[in-house]
Amino acid sequence: MTPWRWIVGLMLVAVLAAFGWHWVAQDPGYVLVHWRGTNVQMTLVTLVVMLVVAWALVTALVALIRWPFGAFTRRQRRQSRRRFAEGLVSLVEGRHAEAERDLNRAARYPSLRGPALLAAAEAAERHGERTRALDTLDAAAQETPRAARVLRARLLRRGDKPADAVTLLAPEAGSAALTPAGWVEFAEASLDVGDARGAMRALEPLQKSGELGARAYAELESRVIAAYIASAPDGASLASLWSQLPKGQRRLPAAVDAYARHAARHGQTMAAMDEIETALRREWSPTLVTAYGAMGAEDIEQRLRRAEAWVDTHPNDAALLTALGRMCVRVRLWGKARPYLERALAIAPSADAWEALGDVYLGEQQPELAQRCYRNALALSRGGVAEALPEHRGRRIDTRVTAVEERDQHGVPRLSP
């Protein structure tokens, strides 16, 4: 409180005291106490003061009597808090057995029992004691039932029992009473059991809560919608499902990618092409470019011409160059595919580009070079390092050098600094 507020408050108290004293001085009251032949006379003000003093003395006496017992309680509280803090630190540092021991000791204090048991269950599970972790959650459920239920579902999902996790959370999910963490676990478990429709139910409450964070929510949303699209059994169901999705979800690159690949498998290549081309006009995405080049041989020439036009505005996109190389391989344009793939490898070496280049050399009846390319693709897919090809036709592919051309969004080359 600021000083001027103190001053104003003291002035008000003084004014009230002055008026009160003036009011009491006019008539202080009269009290007569008669007990066993003894009469005690006093004013009402004196009686009130005596009662207040007596109440203060009794309170002080009670506090003095309770002090030894309070000291023991305060010591227990301090120890429980210290053990709780040390247990959390041990849990983060990976000392799970020590963390579980400290947290179980901290759970003896009533106010820390629920959180301490939850953390102790997590420590036990990380230590490999899943049965003990579930037993600890049974005790924690008496203090924090909702949090214990969510943590139990998480442990069940980690223990390869996603169906049990879905069953555990289904009642609250049906009444929309799950916490944000509960919705996340329900979505993840539903995806694990192949119930993409059930996972879709978690997106709206998670988006409204905002507790997951924009990036984490976008990642979960993309996986859920991709699984939901892939669950369509046939082309008609896929078209109906796609049309019913909100516009914002249909614009997600992962959703467009899943729809295009699934539509192409059901013979709806034109619809897949239209969705990818529309999405790429709206926002460039290497993922969608890769899907565009992997849709099969139907309308391959039209897709090849459209993709070649994109090179003018995206000359350094390795995904686009790899997709062009793959499409050229499908129409057996070996000489046209090789420059695209070599440029893609110079920009960003990838297993897909090396594999496509192997297909080129195989088509040109050069099995030794094709085998080297396939070995490089396998090495990169396993996290290894690719080896440069030997000299061929007077030149050598050097994937360590990235000599590329920089252009703006309109395809105009930029001058080198």
C-alpha cells in the first residue's frame, strides 16, 4: 500500500475513534453482576475491554500449549516439501529409483500426497516397474482422480496397450470432460488402435483450449487428419470425407498429401492433381511436390510439363528436382532425368534422389553405376554417408558443392554478392 493510502486510512480511524469516544462518553452504560451475594458494578465499556483481554489471554495460552505439537508438524511439512523438490529433480535427472523413494516419502504429508504420488508413479514407470506404477496411481486416484486417470492412460499407451487407454478415457471423452492432456492421450491412443474418427474428436477441444501450443497442435492435427483420410475404404467415401472437412483442415499440406496419395490409389488421379496444384499455388510445399511426382504413370506427361514450369520459380528446390527426375524415369527420358537428379543431389543429397538416379543408370544399361547409386540410397536411409560416383563421361558428381542459382518469388535471378 502506498504511503498516502496509509495516511488517509489513519485519518479515517482517528475520526471514527473521536466520534466513537464522544458517543460512548455521553452514556458509557451500566452493568451489574450478582453472584453468590457479591455484586460487581461496572460500565459496559469496561466489560467489553475485559472480555477482549480475556479472549487474548486464552488465545495466547492455547497457542503456547499447541506450540510443541505445531513445531513437529512444521518440521514434517518442511521435510515433505524438501523431499518433494528433491524427488522432482531426481526424476528429471534420470535417477528414477531415488526419485520414487523421495516422492513416496513426500506423499505422507496430506497437502502433497496427490502430486507426489503422480510423480512417483511416473518415476516407477521410467524405472521399469510398471505394476508398481499402476498401484501407485490407484492411491493417487483418491486424491487427484482426473490427473491419475490421464497418467494411467499414458502409461498404458507406452506399455503397448492403447486399446485399454481408449477404454479408460472414453467415458469422459463422450461427455467432453477430458482435460487437455487427456484429449492428447485419447487422440494418440485412438491413432494407435486405428480409430482415426475417434482421434478427430480431440481436435476441437484442444484447439479451443490452446494449451497444446501452436506447433504441437499443428503436428498432432496433421497426423490425425492424415490418418482420418487414409481410413476411407473406397474412392466415393474418400470424396465424401474430403468434402466434409473444414476448409482450414483441407489446406494443411499433410492433409492434401494424404488425400492425393489415397485418391491416386483409388484411380482419382485428376482430383489428386487438382488439389495439389491448388495447394501449391496457395503455398509452396516440398512435401506436396514429392507427392505430385509419386502419383503413378497416369497423366504423367501433363504433370511433367506442369512441374517443369515450376522450376522457373523454384530452381533450387531439391524435392521438385527429384520429382521431375522420377517422372522422367517413368517415361524413360533417361538423358532428361539425369540433370535434374544430379542437381538435386548437389543441393540436398537424399535417398530418393540416389534411388532415382540408380533407375536412370539401370535404364541406360549401366548396372555398376546403378548399384553404387542404390548403395548410396541405402546408406543415406540408414543415416550413413554417400560416396561420390566415379568419373563418367568426363565429369564427376560432387555432392559436397552446392552451386545453385538464387531467384526471388517471381523467378527473377538474384545477383551474387
